[in-house]
Amino acid sequence: MKKQGISTLLGMLVLLSGCSTVPQQKDLMVNQLDGSLAQLQVDTKQLHQRLQRLTADKSCQQSTQCKVLAVGHRPCGGPEQYMVYSSKSTDEKLLAITNDRYKKLKQEQQQRLGLRSTCQVVPEPVAACQQQQCSLLP
């Protein structure tokens, strides 16, 4: 009887000692995931700020200089927002490259977080030159 009790006690100690390492490994995985997701969030925020800087000068002389940019990505598809900019004062090639990178990072972020959104279609707004500034028409 004593031999069986000792075996049971040793077996329980082995099981319990194994339990103490599982949460540490899980915490490590969560921290690594949080770290890479945090960096992804920082990168997308910086790219969004860059998009805003690139489109900050909205000066125009005519409405044909006013353009609308579909920015980012929604989990259900389509852009997350639209930005107006002036082709007169914006490096459109740099803007397109920055927006493309931003869109890819947003898609990755949404996929990794398992985000969902409404599948409502948001129509593209129209831009016009009003008082020598590009703006979105209501």
C-alpha cells in the first residue's frame, strides 16, 4: 500500500511540475504576439500620418486638380475611408506607394486580429475646388 501511495504521490508531483511551465510558455507566446501586433499598429499609424502629411496641401485652381483617394482596407472589403488631395501639390506616385503599403498592413492587422466589419458599401465621394481648396462635396 505504501509503495502504491508513493507512486501516486510521485505521479502527481510530476503532473503538477509540468503544469507550472505551461502558463509560462503560453505567456511568452502571447507577449511575442502582442509585441508584433503592437509594432504592426505603430507602423500603420505612422503610415496613416504620412498619408495625412502628403495630402495636407489641398490648394487648387480648378476642380480637375482635386482627387479622391480610397485609403486602407475594411475587413469586409473596400476602403476604410476616403481622403481628398490636390494633384497640384501632391506627389501622386509617393502617395500611391504609401497608400498601398498602408492597405497591406491594415489587411494583415485585420486578419491577425480576426476583425470583421459591416459589409456596407460606402460610395466614393466627389471632390471639388472650392475657395481654392480641394474638399469633398456633401
